[in-house]
Amino acid sequence: MSIHEKVKSFLSPYYSNETFLSNNRPFVTLTYAQSLDGKISGKGGKQLRLSCEESMIMTHRLRTYHDGIMVGIGTIINDDPRLTARLLEIGEESKINQPQPIILDSELRFPLSAKLLTSNECKSPWIFTSHNCDNEKRKILEQLGAKVIPIDSDQIGQLSLTHLLSILHIQPFSIKHLMVEGGARIIQSFLKNELIDLLIVTTAPVFVGPEAVSATGDNRKTIEGNEAENTFPNLESVKYEQLGKDIIMIANILR
């Protein structure tokens, strides 16, 4: 069995049952790669290459099951990703409908030089921001092809994920399957608010060190700066698969 066949066999059962779809938000898959000590990026958010080639093939295959890919502005600034599905079987890339890049950027810090604005390989991004965003920057981004959409903020001043998911689900956006890739603040927010349906974590056999960024925050404080408490969801139907040197965990959220 080829790596592509192995990956499809592993993933496809989780995306064949439409009964899991909610009536008021997309089906949400949260996925990220981490080190053995739970780090997803280097000091200050510096990009780390954690996944091996085989698990990268899995990530790109996973993108093909989704209408949209969501990341935070930190990921755009630090990694400058294209957010496309590549590393597929020969001839397949030209046949798929690439997922829509969706960016959370409350202060509209989106770089004008980002690949999502300058590369012909990428779909123009949807940038969700706050109602008090910089209107001049908004006009420039829209002239470059981006769609900028102000949304409500929550009680602590962050973009409201509940509001965001409710509008993504309906026209004109019509996102039915959403893949959330990070960074750390978004991972923590989706987990704490129990807004995900499927969790896929790739663990690479490396240690990064204490100064790197953790997927779920440090052990002393939550992202709001309060004393830490166990507010993350429990998992069920947990399965594991080894791809190359990495271990992939896939699990549903226990409701």
C-alpha cells in the first residue's frame, strides 16, 4: 500500500458520515503538529518544521476534505503559508477544489507581501477582523483581492468564534467542513470553547525546549492570564497511526 492509499484509508471514514454535521456551524477539524514536549513553534512563534514527509502528505490530504482552512494572523506573519493542498498523487492537484483560506486578524496586521495576496497558486483570503479595524488598511487589502469581514468580539475582546462559525456556515460563505490549523491562541480557544468535532495531532519524535510555544499554553496560566484550570474537552474513539517517524492521533470530542 502506498503512503497516499494508507493516508486515505486512515482519514476517509471520518468524513463520510454527514450526520455529524451541525445545523448552525461547520464541521470543525482541529489539527496541528507538536514535539514530544508539546511545542508547536519556536521562541516568539518562530516556524518549526516538525512533521516528516509522510505526515505532511497526511496534512495535505486532510485539506482536500475541507472547504476552508483557518489560521491566525501570527501564522501568516511567521510562516507566510499558501494554505493549499499539495503533495497529492500525480495529476490530482489540478482536479481538486482548493480550500478557502480564512484568517483571524483582529487588528488587521495582514502583511501586504503575503503569499496569499501575491501568489497565483493561492485563493484570495477571507480576513475576519474587528469592527474598529483600520479602514484604510481594509481598502488596500480589498484592492489586492482579499475579502475583509468585521465580526463581533467576545467578552474578553477577542473575535467571537461562535459568531464566526455561525456566519461561515451560511451563504455567501457556505463552509461545511472547516480545518483549523493554529496557531497556539486559536488552538486553545477552539479547545476551551468546545467548538471542534475532530482532533488530529501529529507528534514528532523530537524535543524543542521550554522557551518554545506550547499548543495548549503553559501549566501555570491560561491564555487570559488566570490560574490554570482543566477546561479542555475529553476525547473518545481515540486511534493512532504511525506515518514515517511521526505518530498521528485522531479522536472525536466527547459530548
